[in-house]
Amino acid sequence: MIYKERIRTSSREVLIDITSIIKNVVKRSNIVSGIAFIYVPHTTCGITINENADPDVKKDIINALANIGIESISFYHLEGNSPAHVKSTIVGSSITVFIENSDLVLGRWQGIMLAEFDGPREREVWIKIIKEL
């Protein structure tokens, strides 16, 4: 089964902590031990794991991606969102997280982030839970 969660983004570029949403999906799955595959089916947003204790880290990541020169490139894609496509390629569209004791196994400061680069819009996050055999 693929769980699909909808996330509404509020600005053009933002990292949104969705750890609690993914944890709730894991709880609903009733899987005690396994793997969670988390995927975004979009070409202008991504998914990543990073620090979620200090909100400035999210701002720093957005700022760093804004300052590596992507916006200064002359693109062929005429829709005007080519920088978002490139940023989502850099961040990636999926992650894998271990599940133990019906909870995500993350480092002390880690959280799961939806990385929006072409918002605001409604996004989907797809989660596939695989039970350990």
C-alpha cells in the first residue's frame, strides 16, 4: 500500500518539517520493524533529511541553494521554473528511513523535510512501508 499525504506549501521556496506526518503514517501502518520509503512525485520539489532543531538551518539551506548561481543560468525551458527543476535534482526526490518499535529511526537532530522550490502549491508525499521479514 502507498500512503499519500497532501502538503500545502506557503511560499516560493521553503523547507517544511514533515517528520510528524511520516511518523503518523508509520503508526497507522502497524509495522513494528521495517523501512519507510518516502517519495515526492514532483519535478520542482524534493525530500531530504536534515536538522530540524534550529529553524535557521532550513533558511540557510534555501539561502545556499539560492546563491550557487542557478538563477543566473540561461535556460531553454520556457516555463520559467528551471531553477526549481535543478534544485529538486540536487536535493533528490526520495529518502529511506529505518523503522524500529513502530517509529522512525532518525538521528537526534534529524527531521524529514519537504523542499519546495516552485510554490506555493499543494504537494503529495508518497510513503511505502515495507515490513521486516
